[in-house]
Amino acid sequence: MSHLTTVHSWIRSNAHKAFVLFAAATFCPPIFAASPSAPGPNVAEQYLLAAANQDRAARGLQPLRFDPTLAQAALYHARQMAAHSEISHQFPGEPELSARGARTGAHFSLITENVAEAPESTMIHDLWMHSKGHRANLLDPNVDVVGISVVVRDHQFYAVEDFANTVDILSFNQQETTVSGLLARSGVQIANNPHIIEDARRTCSMPTGYAGTRKPWFIMRYTADHLTELPTQLQSRLNTGKYHQAVVGACTSTDSGPFTAYNIAVLLYP
């Protein structure tokens, strides 16, 4: 009889996660991909992707892009489920979801997962859509990619869908240029002296205070998974009209764990 597990809620923890070795599974019956010779998604995985995007389109949501990197994380977990002949979001000795995604090289600010077991792969999407938590993951407007894996053992299909909100990998210079463009719209002049920018980058990495000799009137440090808008508090400061010059510094995020985020410091001057 087919069945489903409960679904993880959104994983947003910033705690560091230790990577562990993959647990070795010992079993007699072999595990197969649903279509092992096919490049890219196999037939069952293609069906699940198409079904997901059909239901999203019917509700005015953007389609999900198939992510090969997340698909590798999904494949590893699908094989774990098949090896254990049961479904779960984590087995003993296995990394949890966000660590599994990160170790394959995916960059995300949000990651969720659906898992299922059924005697026919065509049943799985309908089962998920009739389960509140799984349906919420499928129709989440905050995710833009999915990695899907379906493997077979003993005539049972084990399926995993890993959804994520991807974060673009940008250099410090690209991050600073993007934020500077947003600041310029408020009428402030953007400092572009390399020495001043280096001080701003050092300031970004400091918990308090500032680097360099020129004291800013205001410092805003923030972490974001996108750079399409300024924080409300920063925009409110700019709206006062007291600040006429700004410098932006980016630095490495030190506490995001397996999640990807931008660390930005904006220094405002009169």
C-alpha cells in the first residue's frame, strides 16, 4: 500500500552543520533508477516535473526549473529510502536535508522536501497534492527550482523532490555594484575609491565599529538572500535627506551554515 511521510517545514536554521560520510547500505535486491540509461531526468522524474508545473501554472505560479545539482541530493536520499525499504527525511548517519543540498554544490536560502513510496510512479504526484504539507511545498511561490529522483526496488517506486529558492553566486564587486545602484536611486553619491571600499569590506566583517579614519554617520549591516531592494530601515534613513554620500562593502557570511546569503555593509556620510 502506498504511503507518505510528513513533510519538513521550511529549513532556515543558520547553525553550522557537520558533514558526515554517506552511510553504507547492505541489502540483497538491487536498486535501479526508473530509467537508468536516460540522460537527465528519467521518464518518472519528467512526469513529476511536468505535473508539478501544470498545477503551478493553473494557479498563476512560476514554473520550477529542474536543477541537476539538487537532483543529485534527491538521488542520494531516494537510494537511502530504497535501501531501507521505507520513507523518511533522514536516516541514521545521513546528513539532514540542507546539508545534503549544500554538499552537492547547490546554493539556496530555502530548501524543502517531499518523499513518497508507491507501487506506480504515476500515483505519487496525486498523493502529494492530496496531502496538505506536500501540496504546500509543490505550490510554494518562494521556490524556483526542484531536484527530482525516482528509484525502484522490489517493484516499489521511491521518490524525492527537493525544492529550493536559489541564490546567485556573486563576487564582492558584483554585490557592491548592485547595492550601489539601489542607493544611487535615492540621490546619494557612491564612493568608488578602492581604499574606501576596502575599509567598507573590513567594516562589513566587523561586529561593531568601523575601519578606516573617516567616521560614518550611520552604518547598516545586513544579510539578505537577494539584492533587489534595500532594507526598510536603511531606506528610511535615506529618505531623511541627511545623507549625501555612501560606500558599500561586501564580506563573507560566517553564520549561514549550509545556506547561502549576502553580507552587506552600507556606510552613510553627510
